[in-house]
Amino acid sequence: MTTYRKWYCTCSGKPVELDYETEVLTEDEVGEPICRRCGATNSSDPKKTVVYRDIEDWED
């Protein structure tokens, strides 16, 4: 079982899934998720609008 974390921003009043930055940091890492609307990220969220949900994958 693998657990994935999906990040959402609620700045529009509804949770919208965040897009990951296109910059690749290393082979195993990609940039952090960012809101296209307000620019919030999971590490920089002054308005406290970023939330997450853990998704369990039972396929593996």
C-alpha cells in the first residue's frame, strides 16, 4: 500500500488541486505544489488556504 499526498488551495472558496512546479530539483524530487490563482504553496501559505488529503493506493 502506498500513500500519496494531494495538496489543495481553498482561496476560491472550493478546494482546487495544486499544480507542481515544472522545475526538477533532483531525480527523486520535483518542485513543491503551487496555486496558480494566488501563488500559495505548502511551505508559504500566509492566508492559510492550503490543505492536503492523503490518498491510499491499495493496488501495490
